[in-house]
Amino acid sequence: MFTATIAAAASERLWSAPLAAADALDAPMVAVLGDPDFYGRFGFRPSTDFDIVGEEPAWEHLFQIRTLAAYDPSVQGAFIWSVTGTATARTPSASTAGRTRPST
């Protein structure tokens, strides 16, 4: 039990700094790909709650978003990972509006 308490406290500390830094940089959200039970403890929710879909449908249950102070609900659509470590959510065009995920 003591070890689990220490691990939970360490996880909280590890996530508080990067989330605060992203917030200070006016990032609208942080995205992760991982265990919903783990990341849910830090306020992450399924990306589909925000009408954002990831690039890989098979990973949909693992793709999660944590909104920050600069969050704009109009940012929706396909989430595109970048090789530089930044990413964007692209609002669907009129021709793709209504689709639940981008076509491949």
C-alpha cells in the first residue's frame, strides 16, 4: 500500500509540471496515447468527447485529450501528429463534415 501511494504521488508530480508549462504557453490541449485508467487520473478524457479523432482508428480508445485554459471548442476534426512533437486538430472541410473519422 505504501508503495502504491508513493507511485501515485510521483505520477501526479510528473504530470503537474508539463501540464502547467503547456498551459503557460497557451496550448489549448494536451494529447496522449495510453491507458485511460492511468491518464484519466490527470483529467484526460477520450478524444471523441471533443469531436477529435486520431489517425489510427484501432487506437481510438487510447487517444485522450486534456483541455487547458486556452481550449477552444471549435477545434475539432482529425488530429495530426507532427514529427517535431507538435500537433494540430484540423476542422473538417465542408466535404468531410459529418464523417466520424478522416478517410484514408
